[in-house]
Amino acid sequence: MHIPDGFLDAKTALATATLSAAGLAYALRQVRAELPPRKVPLLGLSAAFLFAAQMVNFPVVGGTSGHLVGAALVAALLGPSAAVVVLSTVLIVQCLLFADGGLLALGANIFNMGLVATLFGYAVYEACRRLVGGTRGRVAAIAFAGWCSAVAASISCAGQLAWSGTIPWPVALPAMAGVHMLIGVGEGLISALVLLAVSRTRPDLLQGALNPAPPSRTRGFVVLGLISSLGVALFVAPFACPWPDGLESVAARLGFGSRAAAPLVATPLHDYRIPGLSSPAMATAAAGAVGTLVAFFLALAFSRLVVRAREEGKPTRP
């Protein structure tokens, strides 16, 4: 669902960039106020995992593929503000290093996947979780919330395409929402499996856990998680489904795919390839590993900066 440059007009790009900047600033402020220092490494791990997971497209139907967004999942694990920071970090890395999503459309992509998918998915998750308690309730809630978050983000994208005059709203809505209703099934299943695994192995890491883990256990989990994310990027991503994703499929079918513009600036790892490697699989694997590490350290740096600012801003006791 990464919108390239050329699909949106100037007013839509500017409006979504303004809203995304405001939303990200507020999320960083909330993270600064609320994030425990022991959870800082988990933001880096979440960004690394999402980056690697988003490289793995799965087939849906009719030559269309989809991939995990993970907004509802990260919000359920770390809270909505942290999830906005994580998703924004991943989208920035994808745009600036890999030309995945246009530079002028970056605000729209953050708005759709970082804000709409996160906040709507988290609201659905919390509402459903309260209706059915226990681990089963959490897993069922995140499955439905993941599906809802994917559909909500696609509807937001359809609105931006319509407001830009790219395609009419009566055409954009059913086309985008219809294909993402199918993609959302994969989103929900993957989110449920990940949350179930965390619930059974490390319930102390869940949002709102009553007995948080000591920092030493968290560090060990983060190291293992980062190694696993690198494994996905190195050994799974090169063999992902090559079919176009939901937005690309809709653009080709409705005839506005040709409006996609070339990247405004040259990116070092365009199209998820390391230059100079003759093997496409090796080029993708190496690029995926680089992107996973960059996403990890960038999210970690953002989190450490805001938490350190909070610690330094505390009044000293007399």
C-alpha cells in the first residue's frame, strides 16, 4: 500500500504530510512521557521485525499479493504511541533507502499505515479484548483488529486518490477496500500468531503487563528477536511472492499505474537490491539485512533520545 509519487496531487500530499508530522510529534511526546526505559529496545526490535516482515509478500488472489503492515500488532504489544513511532521509522527507511513509496507521498503513507491503521486497529483491539478475556480474547481481538486496520488504511488511501482526482471515489472505494479485505485476512492471521507466541513465551512484554520483566531478560529477547528478523530478511524475503501488491494491482487494473513517477532522489538500495551482486536472491537478502539493521538502530535511537530527554528534564530532588 506504499503510494508512489505521481498518484497524489500537491494539496493531498501537503495535507497528509502536515497531519502526519503533527501525529508523529504527538506520538513522540507520549512516548517521552509514558515509555518505560526497559521497553526502549523493544521499539527497535519491532521496527526490525516489521521491516523484514513487510518484505515477505504472500499471494492473495488473481495475481495480487499482500504483506503484513503490523500496526495493530505493535500497538497491542507496545501501545499506540510507540506503534506510530515504529511504523513511521520503517516507512522512512523504506522510502529513503529503497524508494518504496514516494518521497512526496511519504506523509500520506505515514498517515495511512502509521496513524490510521495504528489508531483504528488499536481501538478495535481494545474494544474486542474487553469483551472476551484471557489469551484467547487477546488473540481473537488482534486477528480482527489486524483485518480492520488493513481495510481502514486502504479506505484512507482510496480517499486520497479520489481527492487528488486520480480515480473517482465510487471506483476507488470498492477497488481498494475489496482487495484489502482479502489481504487483511493474512494481516489478521499473522498478527494473531505473533501475539499468541508472545503471550505464551513472554506475557510480561504485553501492553499493560502487571509483572514486567527485568531489563536483562528483555535484552536477551531483543537479541534473539533481531537475529530472527535478520533470518527472515536473509532467507525468506528473497523468495517472497513477486505479484504486485494491493495498490499496484488496483492501479494496473484501473489504468492509473502509469502515473507513478520516478524517485525524486537516487536511493542507494533501490528496489531492495544491493548494487553489484549478480544473484537477485543474494542482492535482495543483503539489502533486507541492511534495512532490518537500519530500522532497528534508527527506532532505537529515536526512543533513547526521547527517553533521555525525559530523564534529563526531571526536576532534581532537594
